[in-house]
Amino acid sequence: FLEEYAKVIETLRDGETISDRAHELREVLLCFHRTGLSPDRLKLIYSHIERDFPQFEAAGALLPMPDAVSLCHTMLATGLSAPGAV
């Protein structure tokens, strides 16, 4: 699942905002947390956040602070995080 998902999320979909993406990733992380799973492949998600979010912002799609805080809080509170992503 995560390998295929990572391919789909490399760019923002038509009409999708960076806030939409942050909320979607937050939901994905919460699903893994609720099931007690912390697969090594979550690194694909962290890599996306670390690599692609700055590119989205450089292209003018700024992530509002409340959404950034919410995503970071979820990653830290669930223990599903990586330093570069936070």
C-alpha cells in the first residue's frame, strides 16, 4: 500500500491544496497508529513530507501554520515521525 501511495502523492492533485494533503497524511498516520502498526515503509511518507512539502511551498502553496502544527503534533504524539519531516 505505502509504495503505491507514495507514487500517487508526489504532486498535488488537481484542486488539492497543501492543507488538504497535510490532513490526508495526518489521517493515514492516525490509521496506522490506531492499528498499532509502525512499518518501516512509513519512511516513504516522511520522505514525502520532508522533500515535497518545501517544493510545494516554493511553488507558492504555503502550508498554514495551524495545519503544519496539527501534522507535526500527530507525528510526535503518535511516535510516527522522522526528524526531517517534523
